[in-house]
Amino acid sequence: MQYLVKRNGIYYFRVAIPLYLRPYFGNKTEYITSFLTKRFDTAKNRAKIYSIIFNAIKKAWKMNLRRALGAYAFKSQGGQKYQRA
């Protein structure tokens, strides 16, 4: 998977944030979060879900739904990845 990174035996989700979405992510250039697992199959399944969500966010922005995105932000807090901002 293109978004899956392994560091010290633990899998992470890592994606570059496009310029047009950076204001919604605190002007960060990339989003990285740990899956807290050493199992490839578990990490692969989680990465699929995360990539679907991230692609939906990009598509929503391109469809001019910027106001809907303003209410949500990615959070990197162990297990709670998508919370209201």
C-alpha cells in the first residue's frame, strides 16, 4: 500500500496533504498516525479505510464543499482519528 510505512516494527499511515487542504490540517505538509500494530494484514485494512476517507475529503473539497470540511479535522490521538474540531 502506498500510504503504509513501517518504523521500528510498527505500521503507520502517512499521506502528503495537498496545498489546497493544508489550512484544514493546521498547515501541515503530511499526515502521519500510528496504527499501533505490527501485523501487516491489520495495518493494510486500516490503511484502506484511511485512504478512502482521505480521498473523500479531497473529492468533497473539489466539489466545492469546503464549508462541510471546516467542521472536521484529523486528530492523532490513539484510536480517535476523526473527531469534531
